[in-house]
Amino acid sequence: MAAQTKTYRTIQGDAWDAIAYRLWEEERFMADLMAANPEHADVLVFPAGVILALPTVDVSAKTASSLPPWVTS
């Protein structure tokens, strides 16, 4: 049995960074989202109803560059 691909249906006005933030609470996953949907890479603002494939991202991994300077490990 094949694994089911998770998807997201856009709403009018969605943008890559806003989708990433809505789904994973971090805009940094925008690049992963775009890489999973190269056929839409030229879109800045989405119309309603576009189906995007969702990549698997590691939301638990915090990199030093993603943390504010006052946060220490």
C-alpha cells in the first residue's frame, strides 16, 4: 500500500511564507514547501483551490540561525 501524500488547498491570497507559518509555525519551511511544488515556484500570491504537496519537515529541529540571539541552548 502506497503512502498517502499530504496536501494543502490554498485560499485566496495565500503566499509561500504564510502557508509555511500556518502549517508549521515557522516561515523557514517555505523553501521546503516550494521545493516540493516546483510547478508553482513562479507564484507569489495564490488563488483559491491550488493543491500543494506537503513535504515532511522536522519542526523539532531548531537551528542556531532560527533562534533569537537571547535564546541559549
